[in-house]
Amino acid sequence: MVSYTNKLASKVSLFVFAFICFLCANTAIAQSEYKAENEGWLVNVEEAYAESKKTGKPILANFTGSDWCGWCKKLTRDVFVQDEFKSWADENVVLLELDFPRRTQIPAEVMKQNQGLQQAFKVRGYPTIWVFDLDRDDSGQYKIAALGKTGYSKSPREFTSSIDQMIARRDNSNGKSE
């Protein structure tokens, strides 16, 4: 799994989203009005990057179809709105919602950002949850270090356990101990 994740991280970083840098500058205004479905989640990758750099926490990105995807709604109900998950998330990750609604309109710049990340991570279905670190190279382009992905889990404990394993592998490979 680790070699797959490392290979994937290399491939994903090849897709570095140069256009995301451009989009981030243009999305600040639109995204200041647009909010995530769940409290505490960010919708702007630039804000998630800044928070991740400040705290040292990886980004947990939820690729969702919030207004049409049954499994996405179930994951939100069973995990994301639960106090156990919220407490865990506050301590461990930066939350980023990347929504692909069908009935709700979101700002065009947000949709472009979300589609760019969807392509970079090769997301084919919802919900897909990616955990990753972002960095910037000397030219200011993002580079992704993917830690792993998951989908629906039936409880906060099951969900956070799988994410904790991803974070532990990251910390161990960086020489940190738990």
C-alpha cells in the first residue's frame, strides 16, 4: 500500500495543478460567500494549504455530491456531523470539502478548483476521501504528497481509525514518533 501511495503521490505531483494557483487568486471573493455543507470545513484549497502549513496537519478532502449522492449524505450523517469526528478532526486534520452538486449552484471558480483536484486525484465516484499534504515548489506550484484514500465508513471510529493509519505512516516516514 505504501509503495502504491508513493507512486500515486509521484503521479499526482506530476499533475501539479498550475492552474490552481491562478484559480485561488480568482476564487477568494466567490468563496468568501460560498460555505461548505458542514461547519468547520473549508472550500478553498489555498485556505486549506495555509492552515495545513500553520498547524502541520494533513488535509482531509471530501469529494462529495452533497445534494444527490446517497452514500455522501449517509457519510455526513453517520460520521461528519458526529461530535466524536469533529473532536478528532480538530486535533488531526484540515477539512476541505470539494462538492459536485447537481441541484445547488456553486461559484464557477469553486467548481473549476474542485474539478482540477478531481482530475489530479483521479476521483471517479463519491464519496471519495483523500488525505494528503500540499507543498509548493520554487515556482509556486502545488505538489501533492498523497497519504491515502477511503470512502464510506459506518461510524466515526471506523473512519478515523483508517485515517489515523495514513497519518501514522506519514509521521513514521518523516521520522516522527507517536
